Amino acid sequence: MIKINDFTQHNEEAREVWAAYHAGNPIRVPVILGTSARGATYYLFDEAFNPNGKVTFQAYSEDPLVMMDVQLRAAEWRAYNEALCCDDPAGPPECYSVAVDLLRYFDAGFFGAKIEYREGVIPDTTPILAGDRKNLLFDLGLPDPLTGGIFAQAHHLNDVMTRRIQAGFSYKGKPVKLDPFGLGTDGPLTVATSLRGQDLYLDFYSDPDYVHQLLDFIVEGTIARIKAHLRFFGLPEISTAWGCADLAQANRIEFADDAVQNISSVMLSEFVLPAYIKLKQQLTTSERIGIHLCGNASRHFKLLRDELGTYSFDTGFPIDFSWVRRELGPQVQILGGPRVTLLCSNTPEEVTTETCRILKSGIMEGGRFILREGNALAPHTPMVNLAALYLAAKEFGVY
């Protein structure tokens, strides 16, 4: 049983670690974990949290009260459990937060793709531009930036949550606040893949003009959507925080594009980089930005640093930390760590060994490394393995 003074000691140490890190004089590697309060994918597959799969992804996605309940229970569980295995604040928060959670289908859903709920897997969409339907969206035109596609339902969910909170709703005696939604993107190539499917990768060779047209269309719609939601939530249209470049900043615009692992750096430079540059110019004043790239994408990192000003990379697996640090130098922030399958299935001793190997790879040079799972914890990951990760950081991640 955790005592309050245990929370106090943990939280004081975590504050000290983050303060030193942000001041550019780190005392040890900070640790984060990919189980946010809105991590429905992690929690709904967990038998202890969701016995017999009672709460379905469809109910979570469509019922605002279910969505709030799952997020609040997840935040409470994390605060008393996972938070003690990383440098998050542990114990009862001053205020709980909820938000409309469109999972990972939001980008394609905005452009009209329908959500499909399949047994045993997370919801997803099917390509609506496959085959001879490739020009469908061009014929329909850009969706409404606020209510296009599934965002009409999203605003309904937001309205219900807002009214509930305004009526005085609280959780375990703590106030509840509503966070914004619709402010990020999983990336233009990833969206194009979701909409067009594998046909897209034939288009690179057979119809390159179409690829440019589709990416331009997606970027235009994405910029309009993000700006509209920034206005809707009373936020500045131009963000000062982009991607994972500064995890401490609120209302940062999330940015990823996992699909770039499917293409060469030459193709990235020709087709996708112009889309990134337009997004950056239109949505942020940050000179240096961050991006999340899962999978085998590290060959693109130097190009993105030099051509886009990307100085923070949230990585997945596989990644050679020693090579990445040598390739990018000490000033670039890297987030990453043991692969999620190892954390889920191996022993605490093996987790310690792998974490030690990573920390001794040279990745700590320059003090710009944040340790985390690589990437997004799998359901049923043992707490003892998360504790082993954290303890290894405390032992081997000291500067």
C-alpha cells in the first residue's frame, strides 16, 4: 500500500529531475510512460481494468459518459500506479482532465472515412479512395474544418461533456476540466495511406502528380481543421509548441507521420517534406519542432533536422540509439527505450539489462535523452517490468 509520504518523495524527485533537464543541466535521464489518461487502447484491453471487455471501443467512442468514465478511472489508476514508475506526479491530482478522444482514426475520419469496430482490435477506418475512387475527395471538396466527417459527432460529445462539467460534475471529490481536441495530426503521408491504402505506393511511380495533389489536399484540410479548433477553444491560431519538442508546454500541437518508414529519404524529400514545411509555416512560430516517428524511420532523421528544424524525435522500434546520437549530435532530443514487446513479455532482469544497454550506448551524450517504452505500452505489461525500467534509469541514467 502506497503512503502519502511516498508520493511526496517521488514527486519531489521527479520535479527536481525535470527542472534540471529543462535547465540544460540534467542530473539523470527523465522517464515517461505511454499510458496517458486517455490511453483507451491500453486500458480497455486490460482485464483488470475492463473485465470481460464490458466496455467496448464503440461504447467508448460514441457515448460521452462512458468516455469520461474510462478516462477518469484510467487517470486515477495511473496516478496511483504507473506514475510511480516514471517521472510523472503521483497521487491524487488537484484536478482531473478529460477530452474527446478520437483515438487514431481521427485524421481519416475527418476526411469522411467510416469507423469500423472489429472484435479484439482497436477501431480503424478502411480506405475510401482505393482503386478507381482515387479522386473522390477532390470531387467532394474539403470538409467543414469544425464538423467535417466524424468531427460532427466529436463536437456533440464535447457539448455533452461541457454541460456535465458546468453542472458541477466532479470525480472522487476533485474538479474535472475539459481539454481541447482536434489540434494535432498523425501526418499527411499516414493520412494519405489511410485514405488510399496500398494503392498510394504504386501512385508514387505511376501517378506522382496525384500523390502531390492528395498530400496538398490533406495539408490544406488539416491546417484549416487545426486553426478552426484553436479558435473554437480560444487559443492562438499560431502555436508556440509543436510536437514533442517541449513536452512541458500545454496545448502543444501533436505531430507524427509513421508511414514515412515505407518510403526512401529521396521520396520523403520530394513528396512529403513540402507538406511538412507548409504545416510548420502555417501553424507554429517554433524554429525547432518535434515529431513522433514509430518504426524503422531513423534514416530520415538527419534530413528532417536539417531541412525542417526537427530537433526532437519520439521514437519507436527498431532504433540504433548509438548510431542515432552519432548521426544527429548532442543537441537533438531523443525519446525512446526498450521495445514494448520486451516490456510486456520478458523478465524484470531482462528489462534492466536492455535499459542499461540503451543508456550506455552513447544516447545520453549532451543530456537530451528521455527514456520511455518504444512505443506505447502494450496491455498487460507487468508493473514489475515498469518498475525495473525506472530503477535502471535511476542507477544507470545518472549524469
